[in-house]
Amino acid sequence: MFKPYRFAESFFFIFFLIMSTGSGFAQVNQAKRLSMPEVVERAKRGHPLIVAAQRRLAIAEAEKLEAGLKPNPSLTVSGENFPLGPTQQGFEFGRSIDWFGTYSQTFETAGKRRLRIDYADRNLESARAEASIIERRVVFEVKTAFQSVAIARLRVELLRENLNNINQVVNLNEVRVREGYASEGDLIKVRLESQRIDFQLRKAELEYEKSRINLIRSIGDTSFEQFDLKSISLDVAEDFNFEPVSVNPANLQQSAMKLPQIVAASAHVERAESLLKLEQARARPDFTATIGYKRNGVDNTMFAALNIPLPIYNRNQAQIARAQALIDIVQAEFGYTKNQIMAELAAARLAVEMNQKQVEAIRSDFLMRADESRSISLAAYQEGAVDLIVLLDAQRVRAQAQEYYFQALYDYQVAVHELERAAGVDNLPRDNKIIKSAGTSN
């Protein structure tokens, strides 16, 4: 039997949904958008830790330049026999004063200059690797902060959609109460549900703003007050689509062995070995040759000397022993670093696989059933076939299902970034077969 008031309610319900959804899209599209590559590039350009690492690299380059320099010569001019009082034979400046002019040069032995350069090279290589470690850590932090903003933004949009949906039910019940088809109790219940969702929305909006501030911090921007948060949005569509990655354990392990941590640990070992050779060479003394001119009264003479330290007591034993102990330390640290990287790689790969299965399970069954349940309950409630409680329960289950799905997507994306960091790759290749099958199933 055709019921005019049912048709009017349905028309009003659909019209309100279209208008509220359209206005929400308009607000989102007006905002400026930033993609993940843009924020990562911004962090690489100006993050304080990256800038500091680059300055430390410049210091290492300066130390290498200094290591290759030869000892400076010295020039000495002196005079002797200046009288402090009257002399018996009288004083004549040109006859009584002896003048000296000497030129001295230290000559290094045992290839110390070459060994210093080699040590500086290893130190420079270590500084480069450590700078790369810092950059990768910053990039990972930016990516996870970006994903936090993305999930926070999706939660806000989800709650806004839920609030719009429940407000439509409120309006529908207000019409029914005025026409005598519903009780005041149902209207109070649905209004309380609307207030509950509105409270959650306000909390989600606060978390969204906090996540954006955290993203700005992770980028390295310190001008929080001047930064216009309201004008910034993020291009989350491409980053929160479910795109399974292809995981090849052999390739990942091979790539992980080239990580800056491995390079730095290896450079530390080579630097310690270079230091030992340098300290052993320092045990052999350098000699200083001096040649000069002497004015002895009215006579012009030459002066020559050779200064050779005698390594009788101090033969650099302490520094040699220290360098030998340092080699044992850095070799142990190198082994620990390799084990740690392999463990992190295995854990990250397992996390990606488990989170991928979680996303696939939610999207293939749970999310679809929750949508169907909510749609059926809504249609039945409009026709008066079910109570308000049934509709509210279906609405809550759908909201929870979407929340679980978004959280699973977030966990998966973070796990992918963690695997990329653990394997030392910028972006893992996408598994087109799984993406195609997932798209077909939808």
C-alpha cells in the first residue's frame, strides 16, 4: 500500500544526504594538499638533524684536508753576547754580537702522512654513513607522521559522515513525532546518539590537529605559530589505497647488507685498523733538520744541526694498545649491528605479511557485511519494520567496521615503511597480481 508520508520522508532523507555530502566534499577540495614525497623532500632540505649531520660531514672533510698537510718549517733569528754592563775591551755592536739565522724542517718517517690520510678517509666514510642513517631515520619519522595525519583525517571524515547520517535520523524522528508516528523516547535516544558522535568528532578533530603539528615537527619546521594549519591538507587518497607490496626475502636481505648502519660499522672497523697502523708508525721518531747562517763577529759562517728524538722510554705503547683494543670493540659492534639488522628485517617482513592478511580479511567480509547490515536496517526502519535500537546498533557496527579497516590500513602502511627502512629501500615494488585480484573482488 502506498504511504505518502513514507515517500516524503524518503525524499527528504535522500536530499539531505546529497546536500551534506556535497558540502563536505567542497570543504575538503578547497584546502591545499601536500603529498608524501613533498613533505619528505621538505624534511631532507631543512631538518635540523640533517643539517647538523651535513656540518659534521664538512668537519670530516676538513680533517682529511688537514691530515694531508706536511709539517710547517720554522725560521729563527737570534743574537748573542748582548752586554748587561760595561765591558773591559769596550763594546762594538758589529764586532761583539753574534747573529744567527736558522731554517728548520721536520721530516716525517714511516709513512705517517699517508697513514693519516687513510685514517681520515675512513673517518669521512663513517661520517657519510652516519649522515645517511640520520636522514633515513628522519624520513621514516616523516612517513609515519604523514600516515598518522592521513588516518586522523579519515577518522574525522568518517565521524562527520556518521554524524550526518544520525542527524538525518533525528530529522526523520522529529517529523514522525510531530505527525504522531513515533514516541518522544525514540527522539531522545537518537539525539543522545547524535551528541555522542559529535563529542567523538570533536576529539577526532583535536587529534587531527595534533597529528598535523607533529608532522610539522617531524619535517623540522619550527615556526608553528606562523604555519597556517587550517590551509594545509594532505593528499591521502594515493597513500591510503590498499596496495600490497611484493616481498622478496633474498633481495631484501641483500639490500639490507648495504644499509648505512652496515657501512658505518664497517668503516669503524677500517678506521680502527688504520689508527693502529698510524699509532705504530708514530712509535718511530721524526727528525728535524736545521740549517742556518751565523755572523760571528766579523766572520760569516754556516750552521747545521739534526735533531733525532730517542724512543727509549716512550715508544707510544699506550696508544698502540688502545688502538688494538678499539679494533676488538668495533668488530664486536659490527657483528651486533648485522644481527640487529637481520632481526629487524625479519620482524618488519612478518609485520607486513600479518597486516596485509588483516586488511584483506576486513575488506573482503567484515566491512561489506557491516555496510549491508546498516543499509538493510535503515530501509527497514524507514518502513517501520524495526525499532530504532536496531538501526543504531547497525550504525555503530558499521562505524566500528570502518574504524577497524582504517586502523588496519594505517598499521599496514606503517609496517611497509618500517620494512622499507629495515631493508634500505625507498619504495617497495607493488604486487600487481594481488592489487588486480583485490580490485576484481570489489
